[in-house]
Amino acid sequence: MNPRKCARWVGLSLISLSLVCIVANALLLVPDGKTWSSDQLSLQVLLMPGFIGGGLMVLCPGITVVLAAMGRGRPYSAHLAHPVQILRSFSFSALGMLGAIYCLFVSAAGLRMGPKCSKNAKWAYHLQESSGTYLSNRESWNLCEKPPNVVPWNMTLFSLLMVASCLEILLCSIHLVNPIILPFV
């Protein structure tokens, strides 16, 4: 594949995935379409893995890759000819990869612990003792009275964040290696 087309594809994919992460994180903040206070939301939601990690930290390399691939008539490899440009590309890719890894680990912890919910008017992590086995046990989902349907909501969105962050890690690693290999091609 042409290096410019590959870079443009990687950049646009990173931008799309970062927007998916931002929207998923925004939806985690409103479990049933209502806003809840911060003491009623789980720590993993408040750490904003999709907004900070998988979102903004991945959006930066996505935009720089697309801008470099658009080029102004020069071949894509000419953008990476100078060592400073190679270092900048490498740095942004590493930043994106770190953000995606942060998103992956925080989302995995959110899935393992379960949501913070109300049971008998007490807000806590009622599914934490199950160490993630609640994911396949639908009867345990009824432990959470408020917000309604918070367990499938969190499961779906944290799983989406995990898949998106895995793809972001893959794409950032491709772009991390690309400036190193490109001068030799």
C-alpha cells in the first residue's frame, strides 16, 4: 500500500475511534439518561478513560498523521525525512498508545468491579465481590436497583471502550513503526 494512503487510513481510523471513545465515555456519565452525582458514579467512569485516554490522547496523533499525509504535493516520505519530524511522529504515536493503554486498563477494571449502584438505598459496588463473574450471571444484575439497567449499560460501554482501545493500540503501533521503516523502503 502507498505510504501516504496507509498514513491517511491510520489517521482517519484513529480520529474515528477516538470520537467513539469520547461518546462512550459521555454515555457512561448518564446511565439512564439522567445525570447522577459524582458519588453515585463508579471511579472508573470518573477517571474518564474514553475521554482522556482513548479520546484526546489518541485524537492528537490521528490529526497529525492525517495532516502529514495530506502533504502539499510532497511525497509522504519527504515529511519524515528530517529527524525532528521522525521524533515528532514517534512522540505523538507513543502518546496515543499510552492513552489507549490507559483506556484499556481502566475499562477492564470497570468491567471487573461492576457499576456503583444503589441497593436498599445504599450506594456501593455491590457486584465487586463477584470479581467479574456477574458478567455471565444475569440474576445478579437485579442487585442494582438504581440506576435502572446500569449493569448492561456499563458492560456494553466499557466493552466498547476496550475494543476501541485495542484497535487504537494496534493503529498507533503501526504508525509508531512506520516512520522508522519508511526511510528504508
